[in-house]
Amino acid sequence: MGSLYRRQLSMTIQLKTDIRKQAIESLQRYFDLNMDDKLGNLQANALLDFLLEEIGPSIYNQAVNDAQNHLQTRVQELDFEVHAEEFTYWSKQKKRS
């Protein structure tokens, strides 16, 4: 579909509770290993919220684009994979005789 049909969605990217917990733990671990200061729970939550709001849509858009490209490729291959021979009645009749 062209850009004329594209609808803007206003959405908030949210993570499930267990995924969010893992993301916060990962951010805190990263800071522990690579930064001079520790990252507390409030700071990690704020950083994660910022990343989801600021960068999350770009990641989401790229994933949708990748999925569209994959599906378009599969649809283009469909005529090769699913094809029925046309006008075969008479050739079948000839073989039966």
C-alpha cells in the first residue's frame, strides 16, 4: 500500500511486567559493568521509559517494515508454489482414448 493509505497510529510501547523487569535488570547490570555509578531502580525505570518512548517506535517501524518485506516476498513466490494447470480437459481426454 502506498503512503496515501498509511494511517498514523499513536501508540505507547509497553512491555509485559516480566519483560520489563528483565530489561531493568539488564540496564542495571550494564551500568554495573560499564559505568562508574550504579543505576538504581527509579533511574533504571526512567531510562527504560525514555528508551521505549524515544527509540522504541523506530525499532517497531523497522520490524513492521521487515515483516512487510518478508510477506511481499512470500506473496510474490505464491504463483510459483501454488499453480493449477489450465484447460487440461481435452489433453486428459486424449490420454484416455
